Amino acid sequence: MSGHKTLPPPPSTPPRQLTESNMTAEECVRQGEFGVELGLRSKTVGETLTKGDVVVLTIRLLCMATSVTAMSFMVTARQVSVASFYGFQLQLHSKWSFSYSFEYVVGVTATATAYSLVQLLIATSRLLVKKSPAIPSRNQAWLVFAGDQILAYAMVSAGSAASGVTNLNRTGIRHTVLPNFCKSLDSFCDHVTVSIAFTFFGCVMYSAAAVQDVMWLASH
């Protein structure tokens, strides 16, 4: 009536477009929540394995490796050879079990190997399965510290005893005192030497494990 034309209302958004927009928004929210949840889970798993746990596992592996190596070289120390003594040909039969000191080395290194394997399995189970630290409590730390100390002293004792026998009588044969036997029993002497060297190195590794235990106790 007044001469002005009434403009038609703007077309409303179809219900389908509104539904698609709502679904897209919900998907974005869900993806964002999933990303946050996944990030929190990854962070939790990453924080479980600390630098101290890696050091503990590394030392345990080295302790077991040195003990196994020392034991393996000693139990394979055996040789049959012939030596000339004042014009006579003597057949020599040398074996690690002919010496009490070498038997002591085998016993100590075997015990150390079993101990290190048990400690390594326990630490790995706690870290990977239970998602807990390798050393969960102070009581456990004191027990491990005592075990590491005992084995460190036992390893140096065994290495020293075997070194004394090797220096005084380089044959490993009981009740036989003949000089320079290693010229004829070179393989036997080499095995014994390597075993003694790794026995002393094992003492160093168990001492390092004991120091790591003390550091853990000091920080907790």
C-alpha cells in the first residue's frame, strides 16, 4: 500500500546441510579428544623408562656378559700336548678342574651369571609389564646392593686366587711343578688368562652396580 515492496525472507539452510555441519564438528571434537588421549598415553609410557632405569639395565647386561664370558673360557680350558723335559717326551694333560682355584672361578662366575639373569628379568618385567621403576623401593635397593657387594668381593677373590696359581705354576696340573708349561699348553693358558681378565672386569661391573644402588638410595 505504501509503495515499498516487502523483501522475501532469506532461504533457510536445508536440514541436511545443518546435519552435515554438526557431524563434522562432532568428528573434529572426537579426533581432538582422541589425539589428546593418545598423547597422554604415549607420554605416560615414555616417562616410565627413565635414564636411571636404562643405566640399571645396561649394567645388568654387562655384569651377565662378563660373568658368562669368564665362565665359558674357564670351562673350555683343557688341552693335551707333548713337552720335552731333559730329553724325555712327556704327555701333558691339563684341564681347569685339576685346580681348586679354577674351580672356584667357575663356581663364582656361574653364581654371578644366575644372579644377573634373575635381576635382569625382574627389572625388565617391572619396566615393560608392570610399568613401574626397575627398583621400586628402598628395601629392594638395599637387597640388590648387598648382592652386588658380595659378588664384587667374590669375583676379585676368585680372580686373585686363579692369578696366583697361574703365576706360580702355569699348568693347572695338581702336584706338578714344571716351569714354562705354557709353551706346550698355549691354548690352555690363553683360555685361563682371558677368564681371569673377565673375572676382574666382572668385579668392576658389580662394583659399578653397587655404586648405582647407592646413588639411587641417596636420591630417594
